[in-house]
Amino acid sequence: MTRYTTHFIFLVYALILQPGQSSGESNCPAGRYGSNCDISCRTRHCAFVYARCDAQTGDCGTEGCKPGWKGVDCKQPCIENLVYGPNCNKYCKYRHCVSTSTTCDIESGRCAIERGYRTCQAGWDGVDCAQACIQNKSYGSGCYKHCNTRHCAHPSSPCDTQTGVCDIGGCQPGWEGGDCTEGCKRGVKYGPNCNKSCTDRHCTSGSKFSCNVHDGSCFARCEPGWKGVDCKQECSFGTYGINCMFTCGQCTSAEACDILSGSCIRGCLDGFQGDLCKNVLPRKTNNTLTTVLAATTAIFILLFIISLLVNITFILRKRSKAKKSTTTGQALDAIGSSHDEHLLRLSKQTESAPP
């Protein structure tokens, strides 16, 4: 069935049904209605263009009236700036236009258009700004912003229909703004919510101007004394130099060395020398101690010699006495033996003499 055929059928339907009431009591000619048949059916504002026209009332039927009109015959306009829409069933005060002073079109309730855009309040859409954004799908004025284009730190962060704010954990690194759709300004800020400054890093001169918006990483490397992806972490205690790869020398007390050069500011511990206090000193000789040790050693040696001499003298004397005692005993033994022999001879002579 073509479009023209359809229109013809509707036209026939209108011509047949418009002349009078179902009771057939009206004598109004086709296309007119009212007590005096003085109202044209064509002046009505029915929602259905081929709606029947009641011969007495001009009733448009169940389809009702076009937007901006009301009444049985849809010839009564909506009250301007109060109601609008089909059968005047919508209230102007329930719209969400940005400007409260905007006019309210009786047909559509259209809010004012500025710069080619409808000026709806955030969270609302539609010609009359009365259609709410779909929760967790769109947000903002006109609902033209999409929730899935945000860069929230937490993927399950809800999407407010008005602001789209990421209220759980803020933004991912490299993004800022309530809805996390604004990228960090390159070379100026970086990190989550763009809360870190590129100028606070300690990159070498050749890479200071390169600042990754996500992690702030330097193009080349860190200056001596600093480490980390963004070169903001100072060398830990006891380390220094490029990437803090060197260990401090033997600095005095518990003082750490300079994180840049490794030099010990207050000097070295005993036994070490050099700017880095890593060179071992040769052992120093203490003259006083040496003198005392030498004197003590000499005394001990002298005492030892004296003791040795005394012992030798004692032993010699003892041996000498023992020798003399042995000689005297032998002499006495000889004298005794001689005396005994003499007595024995005298005894023998006495015995041999005559009486």
C-alpha cells in the first residue's frame, strides 16, 4: 500500500465520519460542527490529522490534542508560561532550564538556546529539559557526557547524572577534574589528580623538560643524590651518587655522607682518610707507648739476667760446698783407718812380747 493510498483512505474516513454524531441527529454539513454548525472541523488541533469530528462538540477522539492545545475540540491554547504539551499536561515549572526567566513555549516547553545548545541544567536533557540523564550512562547539561569516558581511579565509581564526579579515589594518573576528563597540562603537572609538579623533580638538565603526565618520569636519568621514576626520592641513608648506587665511606659517628658527592662533611673515622673516607691509613706508632714498652722490656730482661746470675752463683756455691765436704770426709776416713791400723799393730806387739 502506497503513501497516497493511505492518505486517500484516511480522507474518505474523515469525510464519512465528520458530518455528524453517531446518533445522526445533527444536520450540520460535512466538516462543520456546533449548535449552529458554525465551527469548521479544520480549525481544531487534533493530534490525529484525520480524527473524526463530532457534529455537536467537535471531539477529536481518544488521540487527544496536539501539543499546546486542550479541550474537547482541542481549540483552547495552553496558558502561556504555565503549562504546555499535548492536552497541556506538562507544567513549565517542572522544566530544568538554566535560566529561570526563559519563556515556556506552549507546544514543546523549549528552553532557551544559547550558542546553538539547549541550556539545560546538569543532569537533564530534552527540548524542555525535563528528561533526566540515564544513571551511570550519561551526565551533565544535555546529558552529552558519557560516563565511560571518565578516568576514575576506581572503576566502580558511580556516575552522578549532574557532575559525573569520581568520588572513590579520585582520578587516574594523568587526569584531573571532578569527572576526571581533563588531562594534566604537559610539562607542568603529572600524577593522580595532577597533584605533582614537574618542576619539583630532580632530572638531569637534558630531561627536565620531559615530564610524563602519568608518572612524571624523566627522559634520561636523575641527578646525583636522587632516585625513583620521577627522581623525587632522595638517596637513603648511607648511599649517594647517580641512582644512589654508591655506598658512603667511613664518616664520623653516624653521619651520612653528602648524597651528591659522597664526601664526609665532618671528616672520617679513625683509621680512614680521603674525601670519601674510604682509604685506610697506615697504623700509627705511639712514641710514649713504645718508650714504656721498651723500658719495661729492658727491665724484665735485666731482672731475668740478674735472676739467672743469682741462680748460677747459688748453684756453684752449692756444688763447691758439696765438694769440700766430700774431701774432708775422705781425709777423716783416711786418718781413722791409719789410727786403727796403728792400734792393731800395738795390740799385736803386746801379744808377742814375753811375760
